[in-house]
Amino acid sequence: MTQTASPWFAPASAIPSSWLYESFRIANEREREHPGQIKLHVGEPAFGPPDSVAKEFAAAVQEGRARYIDVQGLPELRERLADKLDTVNRVDTEPARLFVTPGSCQGLSALMRCLAGSGAEILMPEIHWPVHLQQALLAGFRPVFYKLDEHFAPDPESIRRAAGPATRVLLLNTPANPTGAVSGLPLQQTLYEIADERGWQIISDEAYEDFAFSGPHLSIAALERDRPASQRIVNSVFTFSKGPAMTGYRLGYVAVSRPETAAAMRSVQESCIIAPNAPVQYAGLAALDASAALAHNHDFVRGNRDAALPSLVDEGLLPALPGGGWYAMADISCTGMTGEEFSAELMLRHDVVVVPGSGFSARPEFAADGTMRPLKPGGVASGLVRIAFCVEREQLVTGVELLVALVREKRQR
């Protein structure tokens, strides 16, 4: 693909920590003097991993299964993951194009480095997980943003308009963080066709695959199941942090589209991690046998959504219940406050912690010489706040009630 855009540079010093981590810091500082906060800002679920996960991790350490392994991961785990992708996701891949990673976050970072190039642009949703933006900038991409519809789903026409000759990658995330939007099959087919026609690669972040609430999760890579590997365009990223709740274990995996991407991924991973953690991978094998835990966790989060979030819809703060994931973006703009102002008052008055939306819609600016100016929060999500609904139900219900009460108090007539 011909690249016509000018070079740019995004130094790490210009990319601050996200509002997610700022919220963690502020909440932790207040917690020391005001314990008992209702924490709706953290995607840390009320449930933990199956007992078999910890047992297998400990056994691997005690039995000496903690040595260097291949950079792509344990062969037996990659075989099991290939089988899972085939039977559950309808994604036909081979272990040679599978990479076990220290969490999906590191996998995404490595994948973006493989797909970036001089002057390359990546299309991202205007409301996005801030780490996606950090990863894209550090990989050397110039981000270009596409609009979402009233239910936070990608707008295909906006994607067509935003694209240019330097576009190389389309980033998709379903179920989405932070909005909870789920892309159905017709939309996925349209997005795939756009990318295929224009010669783009797709990065599909499917971290919340086990939390689709209106039917089975759909992997966009299933649409190219019958295509030769040399013609595929979808790179799928998954994690063990959500379904089996292995948040602190840091285990994910990437199914890359093509053999040449796999070769590049090996080089990136050799230089970055040498090899993924061996005992954690044995724990991952145990998690793959814990289907009952996945079903329980799915039902728990869906039950939380149904118990607490309808009041946000009734109050006009959500267009509809989230279709999946662990999060909802509540529109508090009716108060006349920004997300930062509202979340600060909610914490100071009621000890309820949520995340301001502006950190999910930041847009970088570049100077004339191509250097990125310091990144600042702002944009279309400035009047929103993110709520995590994967927490203990009683706390969630109470926190949402207090949020709604503050909205009613502050609502501008």
C-alpha cells in the first residue's frame, strides 16, 4: 500500500497515564482516610478464578515446570487454544499462528508493532479504551477516529469517510470497553467487507467474549474461515482475565492473520518478553477445563446488569442496557457538569468511584514538525462516566442509586 502521510513521532513522555489509572490513584489516596468506598471504576470482578487454576499454577512451580519455553508459548496450550477457537469461535487457525502473551494488553502492543509502518494510520472508535490509544501511538501509528451510533456501535459510513491512503489497520472491540456495545453479524460483515476491499488488516479485541448477553459471541475472523491464510486480514486478541477471572495472572493470546505476521510477531516477542510465563500457562490449561465457571461468571455479570442498570435507562443516562462486557457509559451531561466534575463530587459526597469519560475520547494533536503534543483528555465522552458492573451486587446497586440521586439533584431543568 502506498503511504502518503508525513512521518510523525509520539514520544512516550507525551503519553500520560490514562484516566483509569488516575482514578485508581485518586481513589486509593482517599481510601486511606475514608475507607469503605464503593468502587465502580475498576474492572476487578467479584468472582475469582476456579480453584483448579491456582492448584495447577502451584503444581507447575513445585514440579519444576517453570523454565524457559518457546516464545510462542507451550505447544500443548496452543493446541488447546486452536481447538477452542475452532469449536467455540468458529475461527480456523493453526498453532503456528498463535501466540501466548502476558495478558492481551501485551499481545495487542506487540501486534500493533508488527502491523505499523512509516506513515501508517489506524482507525479507532471515537470512544475507546485509552490503552488502545497508548499502544497505537507507541507502535508508531497515527490514530484516526471513526464515529459510533446512538448505541455506541461502529458507524460504517464514518469509517469509510475517515479512511485515507495511509490507513493500514481497522481496530474493533466487541463487546466493547468502555461502552458495552456488541457488534452483530450484519455489522461485522459490513466492516469486514470494507477492510477487505481496501486492503486493511483488522485487529479484533475480544477480551469480553464470554460476556455477550444477547446470544453467543461472534468473532469476525469466522467470516474468513475458508480463506487461505495468505489472504486473511483478521488478527484476533483474547484474554484469560475476564471469563475465568485470571486478572492478576496476566495471560492472553493472539491469533494472527498471516504467516508473515507470525514471523514478525516472533521477532517482537523475542525482543520484548523472551518467553511467556510457564507456570501461568499451565494454569491456563486448567482454566480451559472450567466451563462451569465461565457460565457462572457470565450469569453473575448479566444478573448485575439487570439488577442495577435499568434505572440508568429509565433516567435517560443510558440509551439501552449494555449488550455485553463489564462496563456502561452513563451520560451525566444533563447536570451541566463534566465527567471529571461529576465523578469528583460523587466520590467526595458519597464515596462512590467512577471514571470520567473524557479519558476515553482523547485525541492526539501533532505539531507542524510531526511531533505529538502532550496528550490531554477531552472529546465526545466528556459528559460521560464509566461504571463497572462486574463488582459485588449490593455495592453496585447502592452505587448506582447514589449516582442517580446526584444526577437528579444536579439536573438542569
